[in-house]
Amino acid sequence: MSDNSEYGLLVVDDDEPIIKTMRRVLKRKGFTKVVSALSGEQGIKLLETTQTPFFLIISDQRMPGISGSEFLKKSMLLSPESRRMLITGYSKFDAIIDAVNKGEIHQYISKPWDNDDLLLRIMGELEIYKNFQERKHLYNVTQRQNAKLFDFASTQKKELQKFNQLLKVKKLILERLARDLKEAKKQAEFKELFIGLDELLSRTIIINKDTLPQAYAIAKKEVTSLVKTVSHRNKLAFFPEHIYNRAGNELTDEIFEIIDQIIENVVIKVESDLLGIGSDADTVFGIDEYRELPNFEDLAFNDGFITKDERKRAQEELAENKAESSQQFTIDKVLVHNGVLKRQDLSQISAKLAMIETRILDRKYSKILLDRNFVSKKDIDRAFKKQLNNFENKGVLTHIDDILVEYQLLSPQMQDKVTATLDGTVETKSAVDTSSQFFSKFGAFVDLGVSANGLKAWIRVPETAQGKTDISPIKKLMKKKGIKHGIITDTQIQKFLKTCTDPNEKYVVARGGPPSVGKPAQIIYHFNTESDSAGVIDEDGSINFKERGNSPFVKKGQLLAEKKPSKLPKSGMDVFGDTLLADKLDQTDDPPLEGGDNVALSEDGLKLSAAIAGRPNINFKGAVSVLESFTVTGDVDFKTGNINFNGNVIVTGVVKEGFRVECEDLTANEVNGGIIRIRGDLKVSNGIVNSDIQTQGSVQAKFLNKVTFFGYGNVMITGEIMESYIAVSGTLNNETGRITASTIAARKGMSVKQIGTEKAKDSIMKIGADDHIQWIAQKYDIKIENAQKELDVTSHQKRQHDEEINGLHVAIASQSFAQEKIFQKINFLEKEISKVEGKDDKAKVANGLNRLKTGVALADKRIKAIFQGQDILQQKFAACEQKIKTIEDEIKRFQNEKDEIISTLESEDPILELKVSEKLYAGTQIIGAQASLTLQQGFGASKFTEIDSNDRDRAKQIAHQTINL
């Protein structure tokens, strides 16, 4: 048996027994990939979705829906390489012949067929298909090979051109480098033209004969890696021995001249390794031997600047001078006056004193950091080494906390906190003039100083150098110390040197540029946002909103608000040429300019204008709207009905029981049993009784009685709050009234006059509570849950419709099969009637034919009815799919709204504080975020806050504090 298992066939026939027969016949020839369909429509769907190619498509001609010839014609577009065969017992031969001539059908076999003939024809179609695929494969291979040959030839040509060009470029580079090197060697100041290894390492480690080779070895490894990478990238041979021809500690000028131009980037990369070598404080400076700040003369003696006798004579002379004169004499001035110390020596001793003082203070500072686990011991040690490096190589006294902040090991906030602690606990004596933090030890010609922030460098000129014109020593000293940015002109330095008369005068010779502070974005409102915030309290306690000032009104097109974009901070640069990074702006400093109803946003998104004339409004999210106003003269009752208005509503009377008001801001005389759902503020002149209130703004009223209230903003009640439940994300103010038998949760705290009475039921006061936020979350959870239930029901209906559609499909196939059997009987009887000779027999056969034809008509009606039912189910199925998408979008919208609102309300910290200006009664319960307290006795004016607890079993506690008013 030939292996035909890899070739697929598609058989389309509404008669399942025929399909089964076809499968058995094809299996004899090894065809195992046989896919079947019961209609032309189903066959088209299979061709659209199945990835397996079919070498042959066999279709019955007479099927419900589209005919076999029509199906095969459509299959040409979906599977153009497949062979196509039509099998039927009923058809118009002219149409079939025309289809064969057009290429739509390659074979035609009539029913009933001979199995051997069928297989012979199928095998013939398979050979045609194989030959076509082989020709197609050979054509594709040839095309690919031709394309590769063309690409290869083009690439070789380009590579040759590139190689020749590269040779020319490299030759020019080598010639130029040779000229530059030759010219550089001729220059006397060659080493000063480059920032070489020794100059860069001086910023990181202390340079001496032991540490420099170590640093060079670390840098050399990185250089080797870099050169190797570049060589391989450019397909050049790499021989490390050609780069380094000496080992050990021999550092020749030739080696430095070759690698100095790339060493700067290398050292930056290996700085963390370099930081760990050198800087042996005890053996190099002896600075850390001092646990207390020494006297000037003691340090000078310890470091060998003066002898024991010279110190003694200076001390005696100082004592005599102080006794005879009122002038201020110091030991250093006496030593300089007697010629024992030179100005250069004085500068070195003063610098070391300042360094010792800094180290003593920083050891105490570092202990605090370690005790609080802000940094590790390793970080502290590295920072101390870096501090010594800065002092030795730049003469700069850098505090250890500044170093830790620079390396991002300590935050500026922690630095300030520890510094404040240190300022209150550490006392240090200062015998050092720290105004100059940069001391010269390279000749006593000048002192060179740099400000602590590195933004200014200055010189001080001694009397012996005043009036001179040679500034080359100053320039060399500045270059040696790395000052290279913001330097003034030589003429200016020379002029100061020549005219200077005060040896203590500091003359700025270099200025850096500080980083600029960024400016956050700002939203400017062009209308009074506060004029409508409160009313005037009358003598009877009611609130008169007529006297609250003129309500803002804008015309159409008037500018409402504009956004001033943020200005990004810019980096600065100190006198050493180092970049000073600016602080980044917080993303929260760039609020969006949001518009609500009846406003127009400019194209650049920076201006909001009124689209209509009306009252401007800002909601709790900061969105600006323009609202129209609607006035109800009298009460909201049966005459007006419920009110739903997209703007502000003013009710001169009462919102009565059972009636609902939905709007932006609501101003009313009284609310008695009303249902209020507003997106803005609620202002009630008198009281609110037996009402259900929900607002996204604030509430002002005279009193509350049996009210359930949820609000986003603040609540101000001038009178009594009785038997009510209040949950707000703002504050509650009841400083002129009384609270009885109520539960109040205010996230931003409360300020009240009195809580409770002798007989009233106890009240519960929740400070800093999230009851309102939890209520919002619960509301949205219910919406999401209900939508999910509806989604589940709809999904179940969709599955049911799908099952019913499949059931009708089977019913159509069954009816079609039965109808085909009737047609076969009709054909048989029509042939037999001509053979029957007797009149009675012919009448009997004719009656049978009539019954069969009647059965065909009834079958047609049943099939038509099934098709109609299938169409209805398809419509229901599509409606379910659309409804599922709508519900899924709604669930996503609910979740996004919930997250956005809660995030906005939680953006500010809660205030866990209750202030009572007059009295609280026993039984009042005060609940915080993690602690609660039930009063066992009454108190006068008090303040209650939630604080950290010293009790191990309780993290928080409610603290009571008596206040004096």
C-alpha cells in the first residue's frame, strides 16, 4: 500500500452514510486525513479555519443551501491549489460541462459510482497535485538560490569597497596619530595637555609609589578588555603583549602616552575598585590618632614643625604679650612672627586641624548612622577613605554625610534628620578658621580656597607677594588642583595681584554654575473659587446663603483656567568641571488641566474656556465645569415631582419626604425626608430630617436629625446632630452645636463643641476612618457583582443557543437524508410504472408516487421551518455576544472608576484627631485606625489623637490631652 497518509481530502455531502462509505474506500488506499462537512457552508468554514492543505475536495451536487458546483467555485478562492471533484446523481449536464470547462471542477462522477473507478480517478488527481507541488518547490528553490547569489555578489562587492575604504582611513589615522605624537613630545608641557591616569586616579585614591601600580593594574585590565572588544569588532588581530611590554611597577612615559586618551573612561568604570586601595589614615596622616581636637602648638609639635623648646618659648611670649597688651595674640601669630613657622607651614597645620575636627565630628555622625541601620559599616569605611582622598588631592574638607548622599547611600531627608540630632547632642570646640577649605602646600605664594559646594574658588595673597605681576604660579596651582571651569581672565587675576593690600582678602578666581531649581506646573483659575463656600449664620442658627457674597458668573468664551507648564531643572557645574545634578521634579507636581461639562479645552491642552454662560464649578477631582441654574419657587413635592437637572438647583422651600433631587450644587431652605444625590455641595438654611444624603462635595446645615449621610468633602453643622450616621472623607465641624446618639466617621478629623448628654444614647466618633471609602468600594463591588451575574446568565444563554443551533443542524441533515431516500423511491417507481402492464397495478404505483411526492413537499416545509428557527437562534446568539461585550466593558469601567475615586481620596493622609471645646460625656466611644477608647468618665475641653503605644501588645493607643481655651 502506498503511503498517502500525509495528503488531506475534504468530503462534503449532506448524507452521512455516503461520507462513511467514502472514508472506508479512501482508507483502502492509505488516505487517513479525511475531513468531512455536511453542507457547503460548513465546508467553506472548514477551508477558512483549517491549516491543513487539501489536495482534493469532493462535493455532492445536491445539498441544502448552496449547491456542490457553487461550493467548489467558492473553494477556488480559499484553496486554489486543491483539485476539485463533483459527485451527484441529479444535475443539469450543461451546467456541469460549463463548470469543467472553466476549471472550477476537474472531475465529474455520477451516482452510483464504482469504487475502483473512483479510486483510480482520485489517484490521478493526486499525481497531478504532486507534480504541481514539485514544480512549485523547484521554482521556489531556484528563486531563493538566485536571490542568495545576487545578495552574495552584492555583499562581496560592498565588503571589498568597505575594506579598501577602511584601509585608506586607517592609513590616514595612523599618519595623523604619528604626527600628533611627534608634535606632543616636542612640547615642554606635554603631560599637562592630557588628563592622564595619575590625574584621574588622584580624584579616587591617594597617589604614592605603592598605590599607583595597584591602580594601574586594575585600569590595565579594563584597558585590555576594551582594546580586545574594539579589535574583535573590527576583525583585527589582538596581541596583549604588544600593548604592555613591561611588567611589575615600571610605568614608563611611553605606556602613559599610548593609553592616556582612553584611560579617563576606564577609570570611571573601575572607580569602585580603586576606592578600596590607598588612604591608610594612621600611617599617612596620623589624623585618626586624635580623639579630641589638639591645640595648634601641640599639632605643630607632633608633626615636627616646631621643637619642644620653640613651643615653650612661644607659650611664654604669648603669656607676656597678653599681660602687657589688650591686643588679641594667638600662638600661631607668635610662631610666625618669630620666624619659627613659615606661612606655608601655617597653612598646612591649619588644614590638618580642620580635617581632624571634621573627622571627630563625623565619627559621632557615623555612629548614629550605624545604630539606626541607615548605612553599612563597609559604606562608612569607604566614605572615610574618600574623605581623606578629597583632602589630600584637592584640599577639600568634605563631610562624610555629603559623601554618602553623593553616592546615593543616604537620602537627603535622612541626612537632615541625623544632622538635626547631632546638632542637639554634640558640642565641638573650634580652633580652626574653616572659611578657607582649600589650602596650598605647594609654595607659600598664595592660599587657594574653594567653597563647600564647589561653586567658588578664591585666592588670598600674602604681603610678600603683593604688587607682583607674575600669575603663572597661581595658574599652575589651579591646574594642579583641578580647577578648570568658570575661571576669570588672566588680566583680572593680574590686576588683583598687583593692587591687593589686605592678606585676608578673598578674591574669587573661578565661579561654577549651580543647578537650576525646576518649577512645577501650576493651574491658575480666573474666577473666584471660594466666594460661594459659606453663608452667614443668623441669630436663630440658620444659615443665610444670600449673604455669602456674589456668586461667580462667566460669559460664553470667557477664560476659566490655564495651566503654566513646569520648567525642568538644569544641571550645574562646579569649578572642578564636575556636573551638579539638579533634583528631579515629582510627577505629582504636574497636575492635568481637566474639564467637565460645558467647557472647551484649547488644542495645546493649556486653557479652559466656558462653552456656555453660567456658574463655574470645581469638583473634588479638580475638573472645571460651567453649570446652569434652576430655581424651584416653593417646595419639591407632588407639584414638581422628582428633579434631575444637570446644573445647580435652588429650592426656596422644602424638599419633602420621598422626593428625589439629583443635580450639581443644591441650595434649599430645608430637607425633610428627601433623597439627595448631588455631584457638588449641599447648602441647607435650616435642618435636614429623616433624609438620605449622598454628595461629592461639602454640606452645610443648621441641624441633622435621623439622617444617613455619605460625602466626599467637609461637613459644617451649626446646631445639633441627633441619631444620625455620617461617613465623610473630609472633616466634621460642629463647634457651636451638640452631638447625641450618632455615629460619625470623618477621615480628616473632627472639631466639635459637645458630645452626649446625661440621658442620650452614647455616640461613636471615628477619627481618620475610611468608612466613606469602604462604602464607595462596596457600592462599586455590588455593581460589579450584579454585572458579573448578568454576564454569567448571558454566557449560559449563549451556550444554550449554540447547542440548539447544532441540534437544528443535525435535524436538517436528518431531514435531508430522509428526503433523498424518498427521491430514490420516486425515481425507482417512475421507472417501474412504465413496466407495469395492468391498469390496477399502474394505478397502485401512481398512488404510491403521489404519496411520496406529498411526503417530499411536507419534508420541504419541515426543512424550511428548521432553517427559519436556525436563523432566529443565530440572531439570539449574536445578540448574546454583543451583550457579553457590553457587560465586560461595563465591568472594566466600574473597576476603573472605583480605583480612580479611591486613589484620589487616599492621596492625602488621614487626620486621627478629635477636638472637643466644651464637654464629653461618659460612654462616648472614640475609634482610630488601630485603637479605640470608651470613656469611663466625662471630660471637659479635650483633644484625642491616635499615637504609637509603648505597650508591646498594642501598636497604637488613643491619647487624651486636656486643652485650655
